[in-house]
Amino acid sequence: MGEALSLITIAASVMILMLAIILLVRKRMQRGEIVQAVVHRVDLNDSDANGTVSVTLTYTFPWQGQTLEIRQRPRRGILPPRAGERQEMRWDPISRRLRELPSGRSLIMPILIYAFVLSALTVAAGIAIIFLQSMSVAHISFVFALEFTGFFAIVPWITRRKNRTFQKQVESGILQPVQAEFQGYVRQIGDDDPIDVPVYRCIWDGRAYRLESGSGRRPYRPGDMVTLYRDRRDGSVTEAPKKYRPAHRTF
């Protein structure tokens, strides 16, 4: 009985935590109103010693019968749009910030939902142990084995889904290949231990940009030329998925 109560408590705590995270992520993604913003001006300052270009974007967009003009810097890891480009963005009148829309569907959401469902099933199994006394230790072990099997099965599915989505976006032109020179790593302080963030030098629209993308070690040496991908919708730059194999195509 005590073990069943402990099982229910742990599973219920995980279920509540997953639900809170899901609701928080959805609320943050949906905060504000979608507007059609036009890049009115792009201000670029000279690169510093590290090759970083300071970018300030000026957007204009209609809002409640008037035209607003907002100047702000893009978030990190973005190759800026050109003047005159139109972007669908989310306007938050409280913080007076424009935010880029998520690039495609979230890949973390299926994991959160799966963890929530598993926790709910575990709570149900614990209640059955207490009130029905119908599950033996072997049954409990089978439930946990089934849950872990399902978890390790969903990870390859998410990987394949990510690769398919990435391939479709490359083929449709949403993701633009950008040649970049690998320059090494910069060490940043993480939650527990320092992490190595790869650094690239990209040539975009006639200027050199220093970008930090991803984390962890890469099979490159400083000076190697690699291909990154720029999302035309928000300017964000990303690496291809680890197991992504590009189709034979001339860009």
C-alpha cells in the first residue's frame, strides 16, 4: 500500500509539472496578436573585434487604425532580413515587442504530452492497486516496461519527423542554405557545467556575421566550410539535424 501511494504521488507530481509546462509554453506562444510587419529600415554598425555586427531593425505595421513603428534588435542567431521584406510576427502591446513566429511545429511538445499521458496512466495504475487490489508486482513491472518501451520508441519517431520536416522546408525554399566557416567554440555557463557553443562566420547580403549556433562538439576543424540553413520566415540560422541526409540537389 505504501509503495502504491508513493507511486501515485510521484506520477501525479510529474503529471502536474508536465501540464503546467504545456500550458506555459502554449500561453507564451499565443501571447499577443499576429500582424503583418514590414522591415522599414536595417541599421548595421561596424563589426567589433570578434566580427559581431550590431543590427537594429525598424518595423512598421498597422495596429488599431494606426501605423506603428518599432525599433528593436533581432534575437541572437539571426541573419537580418532586407529592407522591404514583409514578415508575419506576433505583437505584444504589453511589452511593446515584436516576436518571430515559431518556425514550424514544436518538436518538444510531443514529448511533454507523452510524459503527461504516461504519468496519468501510472496514477490510474496506482489507484487500481489500492482500490481494486488487482495488480501484482509482475503487472506493475509490465506497466513500467511498457512505458519505457514507448518512450524509447517515440524518440526515433521524433527524429524521423524532424528530418522529414527539415527536408520539406529545404525543398520548398523556406530554409536557405548559407555557406559558413567554422571558427571554433565559445564556452558558456550552463545550468550545471560549462557548454561549448560552435561559432561560425557567415557571409550574408555582402557582410560577415559571427553566429553562435547549437551546442556540443562538432566534427569540424577551424577553417572548415560547412552549410547552415537560414529560415526565410524569421531569419534564424540552424544546423541540419545530425542524421539528416540531404537529397542530391543543386541550389
